[in-house]
Amino acid sequence: QRSQIYDTPVDGGMFRLAAASHDNSIVIYGIDPDQFEIVSSPDKKNVITKHDAAVMHIDFSDDGHFLQSSDAAQNLTYHNLGGENFEHAMKKISSRETADFEWASWTSPLGWPVYGIWSDGPAEVDINACHRSPSGRFLAIGDAAGRLSLYNNPCPKKGAQGVCGTGHSGHVMNVRFASDTDEVLVTCGGNDRCIMRWGFSSQ
């Protein structure tokens, strides 16, 4: 990959890595789960080109057979990774078809479970990043106003009220919970070039 990469999730079985690219594509790599090394090179059969804007966020389904991806133009798209040569990857999948899917992670700021993180009117700001906590109880949001916000998961009602914290002097580019607890988060700033660690008590 020679283009800027925004996200690199690994499926639950640790056999595939997906790379979200600035060139509007998603590249699927095979990996060795024991050595955690890439064992396949990108070619046409494992490059997905459904998007018309830079791909920002990717999540695997629990079974590793599907992807959801969101792009810089705020489109949410689904992909079927079935078949030895990903022959179904370019087929269109509706959101209705994925309604009962369980997702191994949730990093997209788009979709029914995160609809409520967006607000209407003059207070609306761009949301750059989202992450579901390890327990599945909470959503962490990083926005263009430099805020870290926390919501209950799911959050389907638009304009929901969250708990907000500030620290960055500019937009928040990414946010992640620690892998094993809801009480530790990390955010990455943009113009301030800061990485911040946050503590959160759910009591």
C-alpha cells in the first residue's frame, strides 16, 4: 500500500487484516495468526473498491465473513468476504440484510447504534471517531471541537445527551478504549499532536 492508511482491524480468528485506504479502497491481507505476519500480497481479488471517498473506519463481523466500512463522505457500506477469492465482495448489501449481524468491534460514526451521537442545528460538529467499549455498554466519541464524549450503547435517538470531557486544543482524530476495560481510554489529537490517556468510572 502506497496510500495513507486510516484503519487496520484484524478479524476475530486473526486470519485476516483489512486496511482502510485514502485511495478509496480496502485491501484484505491474509495473516499468520501465530507469527502475526502478513502472508498474502494485495492483488485485484482482495482489493475492494466500492467507496468514492477515503475509507476511514472498518469493522469485521463476529464470524469474520463480513465487513462494514465508512468513508470521508459519510457513507456506510457492507462487504461479503465469502468465497476463496472474495468473489462476493463487490456485491451490494443493504443495511436491512445486516440488521441482525453481530460486529466484533464498532468504530464507525455511522449506523443505527450510533445515530444519537449526532446533533441538529448550529451545535452540530463533525464526528471523527467512535469506539464501542469492551463490555459493549458504552460508546466513546471524538469530534472536531476537541471533545471526548461518552454515551450509552446503543444510542439510537438523535441528539442524545452524553458525558463530555475536554483536553485537546483542536480536533480529536481517534479514540479507543483499552482492550480489557471500560475505564481507560486513549485519544489522538490532530493539530495539537497529543496523545491523551483518560480514566472513566462507570459507577
